[in-house]
Amino acid sequence: MEERNPSFPGPRREELEPVLRQVFEEARGYLAGIDERAVREPGCDAAAEAFGGGLPERGVGAAAALAELARDGFRGAAHTAGPRCFHFVMGGATPAALGADFFATLLDQLAYAWVSSPLAVRLEQVVLGWLRELFELPAGWSGVITTGATMANFVNLAVARQWCGQELGVDVAEQGLYGLAPIPVFAGGYLHPAAEKALSMLGLGRGTVRRCVRDAVGRFDVHALARGLADLKGRPAIVCLTAGEPTAGDFDPIAEVAELVAGHPVWLHVDGAFGLFARVSPRTRALCDGIERAQSLTVDGHKWLNVPYDCGFALNRAPELMGHTFRYAASYLARPDEARPVPGGFGPESSRRARSFAAWATLRAYGRSGVRAIVEGNLDRAVELAQLVDAAPDLERLADVPLNVVCFRARPPGIAEGELDALNERLGAALLADGRFLVGTGRHDGRVALRPAISSWRTRPEDIALFVAVVRELASGLAT
Ligand SMILES: *Cc1c(COP(=O)(O)O)cnc(C)c1O
């Protein structure tokens, strides 16, 4: 380790060369072991909690700080970049995306306007165009890169709100919602809490959503929507659909709803954070039929595209409403109407990271067929998992597997139905404590279930087989 210059406590140029070597060596060692590493290692929580103490008056220097982060810190991380993370819906980072994301930090680009980074802004436009091609959207779609699906829903629902106001003669971006009666928002039972959060932030209210639900699973009731729209007598409304819900990977009936709302003044929004990727495989494409008729679409980058956190995309047909809603103007800033796009004026963030680097690199490196290969590999893994579950006498699948999520529970012989929820809650906790895999529980049709979502390019058949073995091992320990 190099000597620190005792006279100057701040950063020094000489630190950079050893830092680069150190980062490379750590990365090499880390990636070499990640396929077999437990997602949460024993001592993980304590390792994270060991960080603390007061702000140092004198620092330790870059080499020592980074060594501490790697040596002590990595044990406190969840190794979700590996093949055995099935919690939430989490992608890995492709090699191309990992490298390009490092370049985004290396160049420290401000992806706000052309003047602050021509490359970041250009790549963002290219990526948005490529995504239009990937998802086979017609001409006229525009968009902005966000931190994830939550903010993409925020952008798209803000544009929807602006459109509803415009239909009623009110410019919401200028005048607020004060002059308007409540804007009707319709959704099914699959509406994601991230969309609810966006409705809360937008002053539309998550509690005002009119639910069109036909059963305890939460499936969409198209007839209820038809009745609700008829009652509005021509007032504008927002309809918010979900393409891929996280408990079992199910979809709202997008084509049917698109057909229904075509005769009404409706902004049709589809949250397809991971589910939109069903569109890229002929095996699942039909699930997304009708998305091309929506006004806005939300999709994540850090889920099935397998780019690093954080990255999402708001796609919509109303660039002028988006630019008006998120207008960001002052005499010292880029002009919002300048010839080049100003992404910092299309979404909530003004200063923003160049997320376009990683998304561009992965699409450039692997192309449409490479994205399809990731998706279809995960679909295969989900089928394998479902088959192993079906073959196991002590496991019970609770739902069809339309996509990459397998919803099932432990059902050891001799355990009464009434005890299964508690058992599966304990199983979920035992899996987290075990740490070899990261997987979460949810409720499907009222029953507690495991809901592994397979979304990483790294996940192999042997990971699926080991996962089932671990679940059965832990479940049998709990049942006796
Ligand atoms: C994951 C998810 C979200 C939230 O996405 P973030 O990227 O965490 O903001 C929203 N909607 C759906 C359907 C999701 O699966």
C-alpha cells in the first residue's frame, strides 16, 4: 500500500493508478467466485453493521478505504449479481453493461443536455429508438430513461394527468389540480405498488383507484371497466394495466382493454416493468398483444434487460406533454426548445447519471437475438423449476407459469391446510437465513407462496435443481 502524503488530506492524482489496479483485481476475484457464492453469506448482517463510527477527521486514503470496502464490506452485500437471486425481479449485469457502466462513472457524464454530454444524450436517443424496435412499437413513440419502473410510471402518469387536464381545458403543469374534479383512474388487482406510489406523488391519490377485479387472484374485470367508463359520460380517464405481475407473472388482458377503451377519451398506460420482455420471444409474445395501442409504457432496464441498477424507461406517445410537464428552464440552463433533446427536461431528474451507456452497450453487444436468448433461457429455467415442483410430493404449484415466475408452496404430507400459510412463512424466513438462494414470499389467491422470479443471464439448470433441493431440505426440517 502506498504512503499517504501527510501534508495533504484530500484526493491526489497519484492515487488513481493503484486504485484502478485494486478495482480490477477485486473485480476479477469477485466474478470468479460469484456463480457458487451464497447470495447472503453467514455473518452478512453483522458485516454490514460493523460499518459506522464518527466521521473521521483524517481519512485513511483511497487504497485503504477501498480495501476496507472490499475486505469487510463485500461480506455484507447480497450477491444478487450471481445466478441464485430469485427475489423480487432482479436481473444481473451483462459483461457489456458492467463495463459500460464503469465508463459512465469514469467519464462522469451529466446526461442532462447535449451541452453537458453529447454522447450520453445521443446514446439515450439511440437506446430509446432501439427499445421501440425491440418491443415493435409504431412510429411516434418517445421517452426518457429513469431510475426504474417507479419513476417511469411517475413520468407516464404525469403525462396522462397532463393530457386529462388538457381535455378538460386545464394546464395542470401550470395551474395544478385545483380547478379539476377528481381524475378517474381504473386498474385491476395487479396494479403494482410502484404505480400506486406514483399516483400518490402526482396528487391523484392511490386510494381513489377504481378497481376492476373479478376474483381473489386479482384478475382484471373488463365488464366492470366498461360500466365504469360508460358512467363517466365522456369525461377523460386513465386506465392503468399491468403486463407481468410479480407473484405469478400474470398479465392484464391488454388487447381486450385496448379494444374497449378505443371508443372513449382514455389514456391507456401499461406497466410492463419486466413483463414487456415477453414481447421479444415468439413463445410469450401474445401476452403483450395490444401494447402498441397504449399511450404509455413502463419498462425496467435493471430487471430483464440485465443492466446494473438503476435503470428504467418511460415510453410514451406525447413528447410535447412530457416536455411541458417536466419543463426545466432558466437563463443559465439549456433551452428546452433547442434543436437537441434535453433529457433533463423530460423527467423528474435534472442532473442525471448516464444510464444510457450500459443500456446501449448491452443492446450493441448482444442485439435483439441476445436479449431474446436471455429471456428464453429464463423461460426454460422457469419451466424446469415448475416441472421439479410438480414432480415433488412435498411441493405444490399454485399458478400457471406464463413467464419467468413460479408460484408454489411447500405442502409436506400430513400437514393440515390451515397450517400451510404459517409453515410457508417460516420456510421463507428459513431460506433467507440459509442464504444460499435469495427468494421471497407473497400471497396468491390468499395463500402464502414462494415466488422465485428467474431474470438473470447467469442462472443455469443446476442452480434450479439445487434451489429445489434446498427448499425441500429446509421444508422437511420445519415440518417435523
Ligand atoms: C419491479 C416493478 C415495479 C417497480 O420497479 P422499480 O424498478 O423498482 O422502480 C413496478 N411495476 C412492476 C410491474 C414491477 O415488476
